[in-house]
Amino acid sequence: MNIISLGAGVQSSTMAFMAELGEIKPMPDCAIFADTGAEPYHVYEYLDYIESIVSYPIYRVMHEKGLEQKVFDSINNEQFNPVPFFTESPKGFGILRRQCTREFKIQPVHKKIRELIGLAKGQKGPKEIAVYQWIGISTDEDIRAKENRIKWVKNIWPLISSGFSRQDCINWMNEKGFKQPKKSACYFCPYHDNKTWQDMKDNDLDSWNKAVKLDNMIRDGIKGGSEKIYIHGSGKPLTECTFDTKRDQHDMFDHECDGMCGV
């Protein structure tokens, strides 16, 4: 099977449309969108738009309650928080361990892939490659291209093979008349750059207000600990941040280890 990992961002959407037009072959059997439950409304709107255009099915999958609920549970019940929020303590400035991509994107997608090829729960996979998983990584971020940990699933990167950068994707969609998506990422993602935060504050008050609320909720961190926790890398509450794009925090998506977020 040929399966697209669809994030509804610029790169994976371009890949989906190129496949539909026959510019990337073969025609995929389906696409899978991992819904974290914390996407901005524009991501879901754009996903609907993609579904209205492509002829192959798009499956939406989610891990149990979703990432947003997991974060709230971690605050209320002192559970592990899987999001790499920034921390400030007497020992200095740091960052929490990140597990959100693997638990809320990669694992739900792989669970659906197993279902699609007919594997029962606990059943071993085939010895040969059975699935080609298309990942929407472009030439300017090829550092994110990683092999799949499952031996019978082979990751491929059609945009890299086609020599497409992110800007090439944007240009291609403009030439073909497709609408432009915004970056696909959770509304509270600590890897947002200042441009994204400012755009959210100006144009998506629903996501902004939810991010501010969550930012205030996580401030005192784990009960009994000395850390202060922040969403923004400046170590300030979102409401006190000046989102100066000239002094943007590093776009950490370039080093996102499994290449599944923000595409």
C-alpha cells in the first residue's frame, strides 16, 4: 500500500494534490490525518478542503482523549506532560521531555496502517515491506527525514525526490490554483515562532485565548516542584511577550526528530 501521512500543512497538502494530479506516482491508496485534538480551526477547515478535491480516502485518527485533554489531565492529576514546554527553576532555564509527536501522531497512524493491511492486535507484521508511507518533508528540511522504525513500513519523501522546497510547494499550489494552508501545529505548540504567535493573536482569537488560558494553567508546573513552566521560549507569559519576528526564536521544527509535525 501507498499511504500519505497528511498533516494539512503546506508540504503534505502539496504532496496530496500532486498525487491526485498524477505528478507523483503511484496514486496513493489513502491518506491518514492524525488529529491531536488541539489543532487550530483552520487546519480542520483545510482538511475538509483537501477531502473535497482528492479521490482517495482520508482517514482521521486520534489517540484516545487527544493531546489537549492529556495536557489538562497532567495539570489536574500530576500525570506526565508529553509537551516540551519551557521551564525556569533555580537551576536555570530548560525544556520538558517531548513525547507528543510519537504518542499522538505516529502511534495512531501506525495503528491505522496495521488495521488497513489486516493485522490483528498483537499480530506480527510481514517480513517484507508492505507499506510505503509518504512523508511531506521538503528539500530545505531534509534533516527531518528519518527511516521508519517498523521494518515492513518504508518511509519515502516524494517532495525531496521531486526537488521541491517549501517555497516550491507554495509556488506550485499558486500555479495550480489551490488555496494556501497555514502551518499545521497544535495551538499551544512551544515550537511556534514569533510570526506564528503574532498571526494567531491577530487572526485567530479562539486559539490565542485557549493558548493564554493554558499558559496560565501550567505556570506552577508539577505540584511540589520549584519549576515555572511557560509555552513561549522567552520564559514570559504569552500576554507579556513581544513577538518580534526579527528576533524570532529558532524554528525547532527543523529538528523535530520524527518528521511528523508541522507538515
